[in-house]
Amino acid sequence: MILAAFVLVAAAALAAIALGRTHRQMNSACIAEAAIFLVLSVWLILSSQIPMTSLAIGNEFFFIDHLGLYEVLIATVIFLLAAVYARGYVENLIEARELSRGSLKLFYGAWAFLLLVIVLAFFSDNLALFWIFTELTTVISAMLVAILYARDNIDAAIKYIFIASVSMLFSFVGLIFLFEISRSVVGTGTLNWTVLMQQAGSFPPGMVIAAFALIFIGFAAKSGIFPFHTWLPEAHVRAPSAVSAILSGVLLNVGIYGIIRVFAIVHRTTAVSTVSLLLLVFGLLTVFIAALSMLPQKKLKKLIAFSSVENMGILLIGLAVATPLALFWVLFHVMAHAFTKAGLFFSAGILHRQYHSTLSPDAVDDMRDVFTLQPVAAWGIVLGGLAITGMPLFPIFLSKFFLLVQLAGFSPVALVILLVLLFIAAGAFGYFVIRTFTQVSGSGAHAEIVRYQTPAGMNLPVIVLLVLTLILGTVITSGEVAFLNQIVAELMF
Amino acid sequence: MNLAFGLYLVLNTAAVLLIAPLFVSIIKKVKAWAQGRSGPSVFQTYLTLAKLLKKETVYSSHSSWVMRLTPYVSIAAVLVAALFVPLVFVPEPVGGIGNIILLLYLLALARFFMALAGLDAGSSFGGMGSSREMSISAIIEPTTIIVFAALVFVFKSLNVFDMFAASAAAGAPATPTLILLGISLFIILVVETSRIPVDNPETHLELTMIHEGMILEQSGKNLALMELSAAVKLTLLMALLINLIVPFGLTTTLAIGTIAVATVLFVLKATVLAGIIGLFESSMAKMRFFRLPSLFAMAFFFSTLIIIIEVFA
Amino acid sequence: MIDPALVQSVIRILFAVVIVTAAYIISTRNLISLVSVYALQSLTLVLMALALWSLEGATVLLAIAAVTFVSKVLIIPYFIASIQERIRIRRDIEFHFLSPTTSLLLSMALILFIYIALANILEGTPARESLFFFGAVIGLSLMLMGMMVTFSRKRAITKVLGYLSMENGVLLFGMFVTELPFIIEFLIIIDLVILVMLTTILTVGLDSTLEEYHQRLHRFHLVGDTEDGP
């Protein structure tokens, strides 16, 4: 029933967008959709018994458990804020003639549909079904990237589609392996995660490693893990900032979510030590590449995008540790990163609107008088930067700290390497912010830059996210802890 | 040496010499049809050869004995090679005859002398043709070796006679290896006989000609011998392809009836193959010189695949 | 019932056809023949599914054959061909990283690698049986060869064909290793169709003429690197 409610709401939103005539109407439909989704998922958390494995519709294929719900919650919050943000942002894109009014319907239609597909992906029990929804998110989000009809955007979108889809085909081969494993062990093959978790104890380790390695390729590409991360910076930079926030805050989570699910299965077999090593190596490599790419970075959005890559690497390392506590903080980090990163992209978007006439595709970001022109966005970047590099009071500090503590017990060498890399990344971020934001033009030149009147709808999400991360970083409620522990228990760690 | 083998030596050589010009003409005819022309008669090559044999041979004043010797070396090498490839009747091999590596190098010998003769007359076209021919044969060499190695792996013998006997005994089992082998052999055939994606046998356009460039200075009887050896080479490579891939009709017993049937079948199959070559040539454009390796790589790829299959499965 | 030995030999021949088409897709530069070869490859898969059906009798295979025929032999090739008409590109002669020759040589090594790896992984399972094992090896090889096409070609439309050929490999692999539920095969094809539509439409944008692009770029104040136009 509950799934039907989600689908119906999305269908209503799509219909409203199809019928809507003005930009405001379409945007409102998207805001309403995300808000109702949020209400629905909060209601699910508060009222129903989860995990729900027997749904009235889509039995066998769908289920709702704490992890799925948690991800849906994060996704809907970001979608809601991004939709509010898009109201002013897209209006300005149209005024600057970077987006044609004719593409608006397509843009918001894809937006509304993307949210539905993501929710369905998180509620999929059948891994093949999850795979297909993940593929669809690639296609739809690529459409959102390509919507600005400039050559670079199409290039970035095509690169994104091909890297992600080609890798996802490897995942599918991995799923076929998994299916064959369960068929040869139990007799009737299945790809239902809940069933696989029960059977996993008797899986032969050799084939499980092969299956995981193949599945990992696809989801790693989705979440921007080295060496499949190359699409990520381009797509994030080219996309409209509202979309960048979704790409970074929600779509990367889809990939990590897939890895967590499959790793949970592997964790029940004897193959876990090999797979942990694989995750650790790829995690470290990812952080390494991201940190080094951040260092000489001269463009704000690219810097933030590489920071996403870095955080995905940290998540992998946390998974590799594979203790219940590490998993707990991995899950916490997923949420913390999503909210912080969305805030950063929103701020970057405001700055891009302010300076878009002076920003050239290849040169250094030339931003002057940031604090006088766009105080909210500037503080958003400064505080968001502090948050993402893991300063105290912010949630990422907690998750990074405890993940590092857990890592110390797993592999001290990796801990040292990771610490050095994290310092490099933090230094890169700090250096960029200090260098760029201290540029002040002389008194005479001030008049040249026209202040971009940021609509309240664009500043609001930044402030909301900053407050939200501050709360998350300072107050940890018992309900939150219980919820995350419930997820850890369901993943049988 | 028994009677059957002696008979084979005589008859096979005679048959090759007799029908070789026919297939050259058939390919020309098919190409003419594909271009919407009626083309010369299928016996035109015989007439041309007869005419050339009556003509006087002219040597350039710069040329040496190489020029005089080459036609005879060429025809001799090719005819000996033709002995290695039975057309319709496979006798028991005697001595070392039929060794596939020797076959390859007999063809290389003819080619080597042809290239020398191209250089010998001192004309610029001859030198150009020779240098191109030698570059191509250097590139195709590994591929040819691999294709022949694949043949050896599939038929478990180095001897062409044994291969033919094995394939004749098996009838026509269309196995995947044979399909891949057929494609590889076809590519080798096209390259070795200077056909279209590699060389154009019909043009004397100075920029593209390879084979024709080398025999540009030949005249009269010598030219006739060169043309004939090219025709024989074509026929023997065609026979190799046909008798390995579609061997039905090929006989190992010496009896008038079976040999007559086999002959008729062979001429039919070879005509069809000549038609295929003609159509293939008409459908392709000549490749740029530096792009040829990708054609050879195809044959190389398939042959290696065959070897992998044969070794592992 | 047809003689199983005959069906098996037919399947083996179809394997050879698949390999030949894959090699052709890697090395050709002619876009029009690329599409028809892709259609031929898909048709081979349809025939293979039918042959397997006559061997095993699973109706899923029949359904797969039907869906594959409609989508991959008819709709997608037709769609791509009509797009090609519009963008007026006949030849694809630009390559990243790998030339066709290198790709062919590389794919040989890949096939060998897959053979050995699969032989180790599938040891002791029913899929290790000769015919099915070969199907799996060729499926994976086709997939990796398609991947090389996707990464070595510059034109987006050839990349699409490489991706499609990869997907054929996955289908082949799935057909021979195990019996997936039909709904999943069907959804994959839906996904494929959407992806092809989107990428080819984007391709029209990407591969359209330089003048149109100049206009757009001027309109967006984005005049930058336009010298590497199509």
C-alpha cells in the first residue's frame, strides 16, 4: 500500500508538471512531491513495524527496512531543499539564457521521476530490480546534467552515462553469478536480498569473491570510486548546482548503498577477509587520488566534487573495517556527508550566479568581495568547508574520528596513510577558501560588479542545512542511535 | 614411388596449368558484371597467354641475368608448390612432399625473385612495387604462419596431404573452427594474390600498383610465364581453402568415376569461390597502405582463437 | 524433437558467428555496416535462444528470443540508422587509446584470461559443462570487446553500439550460465531502449554541425574551445 502511495504521489506530481504552464507551478509540484515523500517516510518510521517484507503490492520484489528508510529520508530532505533552491536558481538560469524555457518541463519531469526511482531503488528487495532502478537513476540524472544545452554539458553527461552504464553491466554479470551461487546452493535461484542473507552462510567463497568484485565495479562507478571516478568531477561541475547537490548527496549514496547491501551478504561468508582487503585498497586509492586532485584545484565546484570522491573513499575504508561500530559510523557519515555536501553545492551555486559573467571555463575562479556581495553563500562555503574537513561541532568530525579509531584496530598502516591524506585534503580546501575569498577589489572597482539579488529561497536551504549539520554534530539523540543500531542489526554485523 | 603418385604428379600439374587461367577470367567477369559491364569472355586469359607466348621478349639494357631467370624460377616454384596441393585426388604422400611450411616458402621464393626483377630493370615503378610488396609480405608473414599453425593444430599434421585426407574423411562438418579458419584463409588468399583491399590487379595506376608494378618491365614469353604463375598461385590457394573447408567430393581412391565427379565438383566450387572473390573485391575499396595491418590482424585474431580452442578444449 | 547433437553443433557455429561479428564491430570504420552487423549479432542471439529452447524446453528462452528480436533486431537498429541519417556521419575514423589492431590483439589476451578465470571460478558447478561453459566465455568476451569499442571510439554513436554489443554479451552469458527470471531480462531491455534513445538524442546535439554549435555557444556566452568540432 505504502509503495502505491509513493507512486501515486509521484504520478500526481508528474501530471501537475505536464499540465503546469509556469515555472513556479512546476517547481511547486516538485516541492510538494518531496515534502509528501518526507512526511510519508517519517510516518513510516514512527508508525509501522519495519522491516516490512510483505507489502500489499510488489511483494517478493520490494521490502522496507531501516537502511532503505534511512536512505530515503536523506534523499527526500535533500530533494526538498534542492527543489526550494531550484525555484530561484532555475529562474536565473532562464534569465541568463543558459536554459531554454522549453526544456523546463523535461527538467522538472525528470526531477520528479528521479526522486520516485531513487525511492523505489532503496525499497527494492530484489537486487536485480535495484540494479535496474540504479541504471535508471544514471540515465535520468544524466538528462538533468545535459539539460543546459551547451556542448560541455552534453559531453559530461555522455561520459557519465557511458562510464556508469558500462560498469553497471559488470555488476549485472556479478548478479548473475550471485543468482547462480544461490541456485547451486539452495536449488531455486533467487536475488532477493533477505533470502540471500539467510542462505549466505553456505556460499562457496571463491564464487562469492568473483561475484562481489564484479558487482563492486558497477556500484563503485556509481559512487565515484577510483578508477571509475573520472565522470564525477565533470558531471558535478557542469550540472546546474541544484542538480549537483542531488548528484553528490543522493546519487553517490545509491552506489554506496548497493555496496553495503552486497557486502552484508559477503560478510556472512568466509570470503569476508579478502573482500575487506579489496575495499580497503580501493578506499585508500580513492582518497589518495582525490586528495592529490584537490591540492592544485582552482575551481570551487570541482574542488567540492573531488571532496565527494574523497568521502566515498572514507566510506569504503570504514566498510572494510567491518565491525558493527565501524558500520554504525559509516552510516552516520553517509548522512553527514550528504547534508554537508548539499549545503556546499547550494552555496557554490549562489556564487556562480553572482560571478558567472567573470567565470571562464578554464581559468581560476575569480571571486571578489565575496563577503560583502553574498554573505550567506560565503559563510556557507566557509562553515561547510570546516564541516567537510572534519572540524569539531560538525557531524563529520564524529564519524571521521570514530572511523579512524576503528581503523587503528584493523590496520595501523592504513590509519597513518589515511591521516596524512586527510590532512592534505583539508589543507587543499582551506588554501582554496583563504586564497579565493580574501580577494577584495579596490574601492573604485567595486561598482563594476552588480550584486546578484539572491532570492530568499536560495539562501534558506543553505542556512537550514548549516543548522541541521550543527545539530547533528552536537546533539545525538537516543532515537537516532537506536535507529542506526537497528540498521546494523538488520545487516547482521 | 608408386604408380598412383606418379599419375598424380602428372595429372595434377596438368590440371592446374589448364584451369588456372579460367578462374582469373571468372573473377574479372564477375567484377565486370558488378560494375554493369559485360566484361571479357571467360577464355580471354587463355587467348592473352597464347598471344604473349608468340611475342618477342624485350629486355632493358640495364637489366641483368635476374630479369632473365625470374620468370622460370617463378613458374617453377609455383608449380612445385602446386604439387603440394592436390585438387581432386589425394594420394599417399611420398618423401617430404606436402609439407605446409615448405609450401609457404616456395611461394616466398617466387615472390622474392619477382621483387628482385622489379628492382633489376631500374625503372622507378618497379622499385616502388617491389618495396611495397616486400613491406606487405613482411607484415603478412606472422599472420600467415599463425594461420598455417592453426591449420596444423586443427588437423594435427604438418602435411597438406594428411590434412586433405582428414577433411575428406570427415565430410563437411561445419564446425566453428572451420568457419574461423575459412575467414582467415580467405584473407590470406586475398593478400597473397594481390586482390583489392590490398592491391588492385587491374590497374596500372602508378600510385597504387604493387604486383603490376613489379612485372611492368616483363614482356613476351616472360610476361606470359609471370601471369601464368600468378594464376597458378591463385588456383592453389583456392584449392587449399576449398579442400579444407568444403571437402565433399575430394577423393582418396584412384578410380575414374570418383575422380570425374570430384573434378566436376571442384570446378563448380572453385567457380563459386571465384565469384565470391569477385563480389568481395567489388564491394570493397582499396585500403590505405597503413591500414592494412587491421585486415591482417583479423586473420591473426581468428587463427589464434582457433589455436586457443584447440589447445584448451 | 530435434537431435540434440545437431542443435549443439548449430550453437557452436553460432558462437563462431558471434565472435566474427564482435571482431568486425571492433575493427570497422563504416558506421552503416556497424549497425547492420549489430543487428546480425542480435539475430544470432535470437537463434541461439531458440536452439537452447529446443534443447531445454524452458519457455523463458522463447520469450527472451521474442523480446530480443523485436527490440534489438528491429527497433534499436532502425532507430540508430535513422539517427545516422540525420547526423550524416558515415565513417568513424578517430580512436582514443587503442587502434582497432591493438584492440583485436588485446581481445585475444582477454579471451584467454576469461577462459582461465572462468574455468577456476566455475569449477565444480553445473555450468562447467562444455557447451554452457563456452557460452559463458564467449558472452564475457563479447562484453569486454564491446567495452573496448566503447572506450576506444570517439563518436558517441559508435560508443552506443559498443555498449549494445556489451549488453548482448551479458545476455549471452546469462542465457548460458543460469536461467534468470524473465521479468529481469525484460526490464533490462527496457532500460537499454531508454538509454539508447537518450544517448542518441544527445548525440544529435553533440555531432551536429559546427555552425549550429557556434550559434548556441554565442547565445550562452560560452565561446570557448570550438576548434575540435566534428
